[in-house]
Amino acid sequence: MKSLVIVTHPSTETSIINKRWIEELKKYPKKYTVHELYKVYPDGNIDVEKEQKLVESHGNLVMQFPIYWFNCPPLLKKWLDDVFAYGWAYGSNGGDKLKNRKIALAVSAGINKEDYSEEGRYRYTLEHLLSPFETTFLYCNADYRSFFAFYGTEYNPSASDLEKSVQDYLNFVDNL
């Protein structure tokens, strides 16, 4: 089954990393469905049933976003709150639609990797900061497969680093 990539970036037109990742994913429509939340829901009103059916019609689920204030963009949080509903994603009344589904994250981080360390500027690793996502997926009995990250987007990455990240990202998704 195809992988569903939920992209949550409020301005992909000005993005370097996320825009390039999206361009590459869209070259393979038989492998990936790219679903851009800010384009589909500019008003923030999520069609929960439509989103649940979309998730159900795919195999793996990847959530792609830039790190915003050491978290995800607000529309992704709303999407998770609305779509991962009781009785669908978890709970005693069914709630098994994510059971054993492979789920991963793909994030672009503005700062350098060394800043995301216990000794670094922010004293926390990206693994630590993303742990609420992992916990959410585990709560829903999904198969969390970790995350792919590109660090240092604030520092104008080189073209070769960008293209390497594209290939590494596709390999990550393909090997979930």
C-alpha cells in the first residue's frame, strides 16, 4: 500500500527543505500520497471523516513538518486531536484503526544538531522533544518507526546537503 505523507507547513512556497521533499515525493504518485494540510484546510476546519478514510486507505503514515517552537505547527496538533478520535484511533469501542500501522515523523529543524543535545544550547535532544508524538502513537497501538530529521535549515543548506536529504528521506520512508 502507498504511504500517506501528511505535510503540515504553513508556507511551503517559502520553504527550502519541505518544499524540496514534497517535489520529490510527488514524482512517485504510485508510492506516496502527499496531503498538505494548510492547503486543504486553510480555515483550520478539518473534515474528520474524510481524513480518517484517507488514513485507512493507506499503509504507512508519515507526518512531515518543520519544528515550530520545539513542537509541530498548530494545524498538525489540531489534526491529531480531531482525527485520532476515541473509537477510531483508541478506546474500548473499536479504536483500532492505527493498530500496528507504521507511523513516522519527518522534520526540518532550523538549528544545528549539536544544539539539540544535553550539552547543547537547548539541553534537549530532538528525540526528547518529539517524545509526545511517540507516546501518542504507542497509545494508539501504532508501530512508531522514529523520525527523519534535517538540521540547520536556518543556515542556508548547500545544494548537495539538500539533495542528499531528499534521497535519505525517500529511503527512510521506503524502509519503514
